[in-house]
Amino acid sequence: RKFGTVVRTLEFWINSYKNNGIDGLKESHTWRKYPLELKHAAINDYLSGKFSLLECCAKYNISSMSVLRRWISQYISGKEIKATNGGSTRMKARHKTTFEERIEIALYAIEHDKNYSATAKKYNVSYQQVYNWVRKYLAKGKNGLNDNRGKQLEKRDLSELTDSKKIELELREAKAKIQRLEVENALLKKLDEIERRSMR
């Protein structure tokens, strides 16, 4: 209450401080290396129902609960879990992108298991830009990518597309939506199963 934050955030900061000292509280521009064994151990601990997301993150020194959620979603949906190599999230010099390009980039990242670094390299944009566009697309669809410059920009960009390109874009959007719903449904079923086991 004193500092206007929430309990969950404070708990996460405390765990970061316990694991990494003062460096755990600094803004990071790199993503950590996570061995495959660590990922599987964290996922199994959470799915066992014995540990919360926060407790797993503290136990395995995972940078955020969203990182662990992503691993769990990949695991439940049957996708291959891979070790994470370290890297940088520092932004490259921004260049202007059209509404169509932002949709293309967001869909590419989603279709490739949210590999933000590979997507950023392919389209010569920053890791953070890709991350933000994917997050906005998943939250609001393509309307979340209109760059806050009004509907006229969106209409102009889309009107410049050929009919075949529009159809291709619509199909990819539909595929991304189905993929997202399948992951969400699988995760909900698994969480329901965990809750039922804990109530026995």
C-alpha cells in the first residue's frame, strides 16, 4: 500500500533479490540461459500441483512468471521445449513499418512459437518491437497494430493489398487464432485436472 504496488509483484522482487542480489532488481536487456533440464523440472513441478508459478520461478531462478507460462503452454500443446541461449533485447534503431508489415511480423512470430529474436532478425526490427506487436495482436487482433494513428491508416494500408494477399492474410490470421485457442484450451484442461487432484 505504501508504494502503490501489488503483493504478487513485491513477492517476485523479493525472490529476485534473494536469488541475484541487487542485480536481480535492475532492468535487464538480456534474456537468460535456461538449460533444457531446468525447463522440464520447472514445468513438472508446476504441473504436479505442489508449487505455484511464483514458487517455481523462485526455486529455479526464472526471470518472470510469463516465461514459465510460455514453457508450460508449449509443453501442454505438444511443442518441443528447447534450451534457451542468452542474448540481448536492446532495441535496434527503429524504422517505420506499415500496418500490413506489423501484421506479417506478428503472425510470423506466432507461427514460429514466438521466437522473437529470429523474427526480429528476419524483418530487421527490434526484439522489443516484435514482442509488443505479438502481445497487442493476441490481445486485440490486427486492430491492436494500427500504431495509434487512427483508422484511416489501417484502411489505406489494407486497401493497397491485392486480393490474393488479403486472402492469404485472412487465412494466416485464422490459423493463428485457432492455434492460440488450442493452446488456451489445453492449458485450461490441464489446470482443471490439477485442481481436481488437489481437492481429493
